[in-house]
Amino acid sequence: MLEAIQSALSFLPDGLVTLLIILLKIFALLLPLLGAVAYLTLAERKVIGYIQIRIGPNRVGPRGLLQPIADAVKLMFKETILPTNANLFLFILAPILTIGPAMAAWAVVPFDDGLVIADIDASLLYILAMTSLGVYGIIIAGWASNSKYAFLGALRSAAQIVSYEIAMGFALVGVLLAAGSLNLGEIVMAQQGSVIQWFMWPLLPLFLIYFISGLAETNRAPFDVAEGESEIVAGFHVEYSAMTFSVFFLAEYANIILISLLTAAMFMGGWLSPFEGILPESMLTGGGLGLLLGSGIHWLLLKTAFFMFLFLWIRATYPRYRYDQIMRLGWKVFIPITIVWLMVVAAMVVGNVGPWFD
Amino acid sequence: MEQTIFYIFSTVLVLSAGAVVTVRNPVFAALFLVLAFFTSAAIWILLEAEFLALTLVLVYVGAVMVLFLFVVMMLDINLTVLREGFARYLPVGLLVAVIMVAQLVYIVGPARFGLDKFPAPPPRDADYSNTREIGLVLYTEYLFAFELAAVILVVAIIAAIALTLRKRVKTNFMKPEEQVLVKSKDRVRLVKMATEKQDD
């Protein structure tokens, strides 16, 4: 399809065509992503509603399905309130600094074999670098708002994100040790064979720690002390309204989807079919049922949806951690476990321990 | 094309590096330093050093500068106090600056650092892994220096902790390992007794 577009645009100069194709790819990724973000908010309210034996939003459209659209329209037409004595330049810059890295990280995410915008060599490192930039938006928002609640939220969030980034980084080191590559596509392909080959088995502690650190990195319950409605109102975005607020919201949910997708890709075999090695090869290839049972983007989306559901489930189940407990969990529990398990993984890789590393 | 990109990034880099030392507000200075790090990472990517560039963003921008900003935001800096003695220290400052510039020019000037001395490396193939090459060199040729650096860092960590560690005498803190061992019968005693007749 891309070749067809390329030839149709051949009257334009070469560089411009490349630029247009890249822009097209970005739109093809971001539009479904923003749609998914919008409907994740609805899913969150519905799922938590059902868990708490309520119905959740059910007024706008059939079964409340148009609720995200109503929310978006409402947020767009609300007034953006700029606090007096706030630093206006940084106040406006903060949401942009949050959503920018959250979107940029998606550039290297593979959805299927070769289905990726930028297939770079060190894509795992790129994602880690980009997600680590998101904290600036939060800190700057807290400081520029000129509000004590916002500032406290920003400080909490900065300390928390920096702490859990270490555990998360160590978990990723384990993955790249096991896969022998920093490229996400190659990491997924290293898990080929059967369900047993998925990295969640040899890297089980790292898998759990990565996902829990992901909860902390995205400031989600039970680690949402940065928002902490019961103590500091809404934390770093207490002064934000209308679109500036919804941009923070978009970034948070885009990060949730990113973490879910990365967990699925790095530990649960990404787009690989769970029936590999169980069903005969002939059933997994070819048309019809083979398309459904064989490897493909639908498995990745299904696994991602499972982890997104876990995010919501955990939010509805666990009470918020106290701040010192969060810090203890990150520094005194997760980091030692990851370091020990890194040595175990290294020993397994060197010793060619089967069935994963032989 | 590449040259244009380089000049755009280096302009931003030089301007933001200048702004770090000239802006009044320390928070803005820290943010300009972040911008300077980020743009130099972009220039490193132009040099095909993607591992170093991404590590620069990850470590310096993503962690070190966050803590920096953290501290700077909590400081209550009085600028007039800071500017006292500016004229008095100016000659010393100027002398140091002149010597540093002279040293820089001597070392990285065109006589020693020109393109003829250090030609641009030939572009590598798409499957050339920068990360793998650095790892190979680091763990074979420079293993000793690498481990030495690691030991020095550990010593620095221990020193920093030892300097800031103080035992507060009267604080209540919980020991989770004791908390999880608590049984309900340690805390609550259920007593069975006959109902007593109430006096009228």
C-alpha cells in the first residue's frame, strides 16, 4: 500500500514524499491510539463500576458508548483558567512536555514482524529514555502552578518516578540479557517456539516487578500519591482545567497503554500466537482459521488489553500506599530482587539452561 | 541536509548553554541545562553514537537533572545576597575564564582538532550495532578501568550515605517484618463472661 502512495506522489520532490509517508505512518498510529485512550477512560469507569456493583456511565449513547466523545467536547469548550502569579510560559509548556514523550515513545513500538515506524537498533533504550522525560511535565506543572498542593504532588511524583525507574531499568536489563538484543522486534522473535519460550517464565520476578513499577511510573493506584485526592486535592494538576488538564489525562492513559503493550511484548511473546508448538503448523498458517490462530497483531492487542484490564482491576481493588511504604517497596524490595535475579538470568544464559537459552 | 540539522541543533545548544549562566531564575537555568543536554544528545545521534546519546538522555536528563530541579525548586534563593561582591570577585573570575578559554583554544583549536586530524568516521551499515561494539570494547580492552570506575562509584555511594545518615532518637517507625508476623491474638483478647444484672 505504501508503494502505491509513493508512486501516486512521485510528482513531488523525493524528500517531501518521504516526509509525507512518515507523517502518514504517524497518523496511522496516533489516531487509533487516541481513540484507545478515549475508550480506556470509558472502560475504566465501566469496569470499576461493575466491580463496585454499579452500572457506570450509561446515559450518552447506547450503553454509554458515546461518553468519551461527550467528555472530549465538554473539555474542549471549558474555559482554560490561568492562575494569577503562575509562570504562564511554563504553565502551558508542562502539559506539552508530558504528552510529547508519551507519544514519541510509540515511534519504535513494533506491532507485528516489521510493522513499526522506526526500526532502530536500541529501541528499548529509546523507550526508557523517552518515558523518563515524562516526569518533567509533572515537575514543571507543580512548580509553575504556584500552588502548594500542586508543588507537593510534583515533588512526590518526581521522587517516586526516579525511584521506580531504577527497578524498571534493571528489569529491562534482564530482558535484554535473555534476548541478546535491544531491539523490541528481535526481543519478541527471541520468544518464538511455544508458550514455554515466553520470557515471563525465566524472568518471572522481573516480569512482576516491571508491571508493578509500571503502575508506579504512570502514577496509578495503588501508587497514585502524586494525585492523592484525599490529601493534596489532585496533586500536580490541581490548577489545570479544560484542555490543559485533558492533555495530562491523555498522556497518562497513553503511558498506561504503552506499559501494557511493552509488558505483553517483552514477557508474553508480543504478537506470537500462544498456540505455537501446541497446534500443528498447518493450522497456524494460511487463511481462515489460520489467520485467527496464527501469530499476528490481534494477539498483541489482546495481551495488551489484558494488562490494561489489570491496571483497572488493581485500581478498584487496592487501597493507596503510604508514601514511606512506596519508597520502601521500590528501594528495599524491588531493586535487590532485580539485582539478584539479573545474576540468575546471566548464569542461565551462560550455562545454556533449557528450554529457554539452549 | 545533515549539516543544516547540525547547525540548527548546535545553535540551540550554544544558546541554551549560554542561557544556563545568564538567566536570573535558577529553575529556568536548570531547565536550560536540560535543553542543552537534550540537544547534545541529538548531535551525538547525528554522529551515529546512538547508545551514548540515549544514555545521556536517560541518565542526565531523566534522572540527574530531575533531582537537580527538585533541589533548586525547594531553595529560597535571595538574588541580592547572591549578587553581593560581584565586582570584588570579578577580576579573579575573569582571570579564570581567560585561562580556561586559552586552554580550550589550545586543545580543540583547528591546529590540533581540525577535520584533517580527525576525519569524520565512515557511515556504517544499518545492521551495525553501536551498543554491541561499546559493550565488547568495555568488557575486554577496558575491563580494568571499567571495574575501577564501578568500585569508585560504590565508594562514593557509601560515603554519601554515611555523610547523611543520622539516627534520630525519638521517631516512631514501623518494622514491616515485625508487622507481618502479628497475629490477631497478640493484639485483641476476647473475654467470655456472663451478663451482669444492671442496678436500677
